[in-house]
Amino acid sequence: MKRLMLLIIGLLAICGLLGYSSQQLERSSGSTGSRVLNLYNWGDYIDPKLLTKFQKETGYHVNVETFDSNEAMYTKINQGGTHYDLAIPSEYMVTKMKRAHLLKPLDKSRLTGLNNYDSRFMNESFDPNNRYSIPYFWGTLGIIYNDKTIKPGTVDHWNDLWSSKYRDQIMLIDSARDIMGMALITQHQSMNATNPTVLRNAENKLNALAPNVKAVVADEIKMYMSQDEAPLAVDWSGEAAEMLANNHHLHYVVPSEGSNLWIDNLVIPKTAQHENAIYAFLNFMSKPENTAQNAEYIGYATPNRKAKALLPKSVRADRQFYPDNTTLDHLQIYKDLSPAKVQLYNDRYLEFKMHH
Amino acid sequence: MMTLTKRKTWFYFIPYGLWLGLFVIAPLALIFYQSFFNLDHHFTFSNYANYFQSLTYLKMTLNSVWYALLITVFTGLISYPTAYFLHGLKHRQFWLLLVILPTWINILLKAYAFIGIFSQAGIANQFLSFIGIGPQQILFTNASFVFVATYIQIPFMILPIYNALDDLSPAFINASQDLGASGWQTFQRVIFPLTLPGVKAGVQAVFIPSLSLFMLTRLIGGNKVITLGTAIEEHFLTTMNWGMGSTIGVVLIVAMVIVMLLTGDQKPKGGTPR
Amino acid sequence: MSKRLSNAFLILVFIILYAPIVFLIVYSFSAGDTMTAFHGFTWQHYRDLFNDSRMLAIVANTLLVALLSALIATLVGTLGSLGINRTTSRVTKESLLALNNVLMVSPDVIIGASFLIFFTMLKIPLGFVSVLLSHIAFEIPIVVLMVLPRLREMSSSMLDAAQDLGATTRQLLSHVIIPFISPGIFAGFFMALTYSLDDFAVTFFVTGNGFSTMSVEIYSRARQGINLEINALSGVMFLFSLLLVAGYYWIEQASSRRKQRKRRMAS
């Protein structure tokens, strides 16, 4: 019994030590204090050097916390109990958050860089007049292929994936809207279709793809493709950019018949507490040189027109990530569908996944 | 006498009772309650109707049960001899700790390690090429999924079996041997039946969590195996259909109760009338 | 012969158990960025790790949550098992056990989601406290499962004898019951620690406001494919736990030897 007591006291002492050292360490990495900004971001979605630069220029320390899906972020912010100053949802999630009264409108009088942005990515239906959001990065959905086994030019369109040559060779991103959307495009339907028969047809089309599907995975696609685990994948352009950087045999195609255009946006959740830091950061991130630096680090396409002009020509003219106007015109933005309609997509998609 | 101590000691159980109320019964009630609401927050039985009428969910349930069964059987087949042999070792406590130690390394990291081992250019395939079979597709097969899931569960099965062996009085074994039973007979007639509670505890600790595995189904199985856990995760995190997710949760909880009843310790010796 | 066979089997099992861990540690010394091909030896990832004060703070947080929650869970769980063991009605006992096991077998996602709703209802801010409470909550059942069998073995005649000798409840607890069930308590503590260190999904739901544990941090960093700094971290953690286990075992051995010697002297 005495030994037990001693053990408990010992453990408590260790706990105290751990708590103290964790606090010291956190202080040395500067994440406490009042001059801070709490950014809720996707994993590895900002150049860390920019955060240091921002702190040097303005004195605000940025705490970055990460989420792995729009829905996880929504849940956290919706439940309260958190104090994020800025978050970066995708376009359909902006609508959803707006509708749930989770966002604070932007005070345009305090924004200095708004006219740096390309009008193509402004005033979209998901947020008319950009009352709540500023575009951060944009991109597409497309096909990644490995030129070790796939000849360039042989897989340019969605329908090419259905060829029996590619049995057990394709990796798909685990996302209902995107994979269903791909099938819808091959059937000349809108990516926002909600007619049950149309969706049923899309599922049947996907079921025909099943023998070619090697796996349906998430972020890991990047790692798998970089390691030559599969020759073909369907994934977003941002992920593709990272794969291409890791493996020079990989290429990215946006099928010209149509695909998805996604835009990630900076928004202010209603839980925000540091107004001054927020606007300092938004203006900082709108400056062309900072945006350009960030775009080069992340490898995604920037909606900031002036920043794009600062990028090296090889990046700017890369049709893989800045598609030409014809392809751009065929891209579709996802609308925020009602939960019941989203459920239709999810049900059909689940049945496809169970089809194996 | 007994009642007196009881009255005096009831406050010892307050923390546990509080925990039961706040962290078990309340969440349980919450899930049960939510399973009756659809996406528009209206009261409905449609989630249950959906579950039991849709072929997809029934197939998924059968799939999950089948894989959980496979994983449990393999885990048992490996864990029992391991626990048994381990128990015969000199520094057995130390070896037992070494069995638990791998569970302290994060499951995600172990999954990534297995991806490295099983990938096209990984060690497993290099070995297969070396012995002349040639590289095979190992990742994203059902076999690799079952293998990794079994790997994850082994320590959780070894521990209760080991404890049961530990509790076994050597007198029984000596008696059996004195009566002229062979080693195998002793094991079959004496040791195994007496350690059965440990096996049952192990099955409880492995089977239900196996029904609801989710990370591995995607990372190792490539979503070719969809378990109830995958579906729950999807409903809670991606599609935000908490009602349907809760419904599957209720089904899982019912499954748990069934498994517990099947493996629970009935006490036939006492002859309590039913 | 059969001894050799059983040893071979054990060696095989241990090889499989440790293969992925050895794999992780080997690559922590690789000069490359991925776990596909070994690129030559380097200490770089370890240097990165020890300069990464955020990561180190997270490690400290993780250990703090694990130790503290395991300690509290062991306390509450042990008291709970005493209570369950006391109940005479079989139905009550069985239903208590069933309730006890609910959290053991519920999918982490459900536990996490329901705790999240629960904490928001109670206005408990997400962060250290919410994570600690959740960990305590899902560790208690395993402690009960480890302690209860020991309690059942304790013969009631022993208790009766102690009571007849005039032992108070406190004395009974501290001199008879606790020493007898302490192996179960230790096992429970260790398993609680294991569950805490292993958990990802529940923590993922209930954390917030900058508080993070290792598994959550690993998950968000692993989006890039795994970062070898994390391999280095698992190398350090593994070495540390190995030392801990060896140390614990050594102390245990030494103290039991001392006890034996004492007993021999007394007789």
C-alpha cells in the first residue's frame, strides 16, 4: 500500500514536470499571448516562412491548427468551444456555413488587396459579391498518369479510363461528389444533377469502372502515386502538383469535356476574436509577392492576378495547372445541395464502393 | 455485518457511478435518440427501415461480420499458443510487457510502415522476387487487410489469455499428470477448458472492434472492404447524416450485447435455475 | 524438441510484432524523404525533431494526458470494480458489466462524436480538459475488466476472516484487498496507458484551441505521406518505453527478491 502511494506520488510529479515543460516549450514556440491569430487550415496549406515574415512585419503570431475535411472543420466550428479567427473552407462549404450563420461578413473598408484578384474567381454564386470570403487557391479535378506505362495522349478524357486495358490500375479519390461528378460528365450531365434516375445511371456507369479500380483512397494517393504503386489516378490538381514534384514520370490532365472547378476561401468564423490581426493577415496574404511565394510553395493555382504575373513563366504557362480558356469554360463549380440531395449522391456512391 | 460495510462504503462508488451516468448512459441515450431523426431533424423510423431494407447495408453487415470473424479466429490461433509458450518462459512478465510495447506506437504509423513493407517495391515483394515467385499485388487485397488487422489485435487477445493461464493453479496440471494424462490430454482436458474465460474475454476485446475498424479499411484495404465502422465514420464525418450513423451505431451496440451474452460466463456449476 | 519448436514460434511472433517498428526506425536514419528506398545514413531527422519545439510540446502533452488519465481511470475503475463485485443480484451485476463494456466496444468515431456533443452541451471548452476527460472515460472499462477477475478470485472466507478479526473497512481495503488485486490494478494502469497513447479518433473529435496530441499531429502531418521526422520521434519514443519497461521489470524483480529474502529470514 505504501509502495502504491509512493508510485502515485511519483507519477503525479512526472505529470507536473510534463505540464511545466510543455508550457515552456509552447511559450518558446510563441503560441501563447494576446498578439496572436488562430488560423484553422488544411494540413500543410501555407508556406511556414510567410508566417514568420508576417510576425516580423506585424508582430502577430499565427497559430495554425489543421483539419482534414470541410465537414470536420464545420463540425468543430458549429459546436463552438473553439476560437478560430480564420478558416479556409471550399466553396460549397462557404454557402453551408453562411446559411448556418457561422460566418462574419468582411469589412471591405479594411481590405486593401481585393482588386488584385482575377474577376473569374470573384462574385461566384456560392458567395455573391464576396461578402464573406476571399479566394485562397483554386484548382480542378483531373487524371494523373505515369508515363512509364501510359503513353502521353492516350488518357486525355474521362471515358479513356473505362478501357479494359487498365484493369486494376486506377486509384480514385474517396469523394462522392467528385467521382459521381466524373461519371455524370461522361454522360453529358451537370455535375450538380439531382435527378435520381440520372444519378442511378451514373452509378451504373461507375460500376462498369469497378474492375479497373485498384483502390479508393484519400490523401494517401499522393504517396502511392509517387511510389509507382499505380499508373493512373483521379485526384485534385493540388494533390497532383505535389505528386508531380515527387515523381517526374507523372503528368496531370484536365479532360477538356469538363471537370470540377474548386475554390478554397478565407473566411472569418463567428468565433473570431482578434479583428486587427485578421485584417492584417488578409491584407498581407493579398499582396502579390506573398501570394506568389505561397503559390510556389504549395503548387496550387492562385486566383490573385497580380501574383500570377510574378510567378516564373514555366509555372504560369503550365496548362496542367492553369488550363486554357476553352477548358476553363467547361469547368463547373459544385453547388451546395440540400442534405437530402447530397444523401442521394452518397447512397449511390456507397453502392458503387460496395460493388467490388 | 455485510450491510453495515455496504452503507459505509457507498461513497467509494460515486466516481464510477458518475462516469457510468455521464459518459456511458448519456452518450448511449444521445445516440439512440439521434437514430430516430432524419436529415431535416424530423422524428422518423426511416433510418431503421433504410438499414433493414437496403441490400447495401445488409451486405455490409454480413461483410463486416465475416471479416471480424476471420480476424478474431486468426488472432486467436496466433495468440493462444503465444500466450501459452510465453507463460512457460523464465522472465515471462518481461516478455509480456514486450508484447504490449508495440501497441504504444501509433496505429497510423504502423499502418504506414505496412504500406512501405507491402508496396510494389517493398520488402515483401523484394523477398518474393528473391525466392523466385516474382512481385505480387499485396496492398489493397483482402488478405493484407486481414493480416494487418490481426496484427493490430494480437496483443489485446494475448493479455487476457495470459492472465487466465496465470490464474490456473499448477495443482490441476500436476494432478492430471499424476493420473497419467499425456501432455496433450492435460492441455485438452484441463488447461484449455480452464483458460476458456480468458479466450472469451479476448474474443470480446477483438471481435467487436474488428466490426468497426475504419482507418485500415482505407489505408490497407483500399476501401475494397467496407465495414460498419467505415460507414459510421463516413456518416459522421463526411456526409453528416448523424441519424443514419447513429442507427448503425445502435446496430453495433446490439451486436455487442449479443456477443457478450454468447461469451459471457454462465455459471452452470452453481445450477442456478433459469 | 518441443521446447525448440515453441521458442521458434515465439521468435516468429515477436519478429512479426516488431517488424513494422523496426522498419519505421530504420527509415528514421534514411537520408531520403520517403519510406521507399534507403538513401544512406543520417541523424538529420533526429536533429529536426529536437529543434521542433512544437512537436516536443505535443509529446509532453501526450504523455501528460496518458499518465494523468491512466492514473485517474485506474483509481475510478478500481473503486468501480469493488462496487460491481459487491452487488449480489446477478441481473444488476450483468447489466453493470454490459454498461461498462459499451465504451470498450463502441467505434471510436461514435464515442468521439457523442463526447463532442456532450462537452458542448456542458460548455466545457475543447482542449486539454476535454481530451483528459474523454481519455479517462474510455480507459475506465479496461481497468474494470483487468481488476474484476482478481477480485472474483479473492475468496470470501478470507474477507470474512479479516472482518471477524475486527478489521475496519479501510483496513480491509488497504491490507487485504488492494495488495491482493494489485497485479490487476497494474495491468489496468498499463492497458489504460496503452489505450490513451493509441487513441486517435476520439482525441481528434474533442480537441481544439491549439491543444494537440501526437496521434492527431501525426495524422495531420501524414497528409504529405509520412514525414521522416515522425519516424525519428517513434524511434525515440520506442527506446524510451523499452527503457521504462526494462527499468520497471528490474525494480519489480529486485523488490520481489528482497521480499523473498526477508521471508526466508523470518522463517
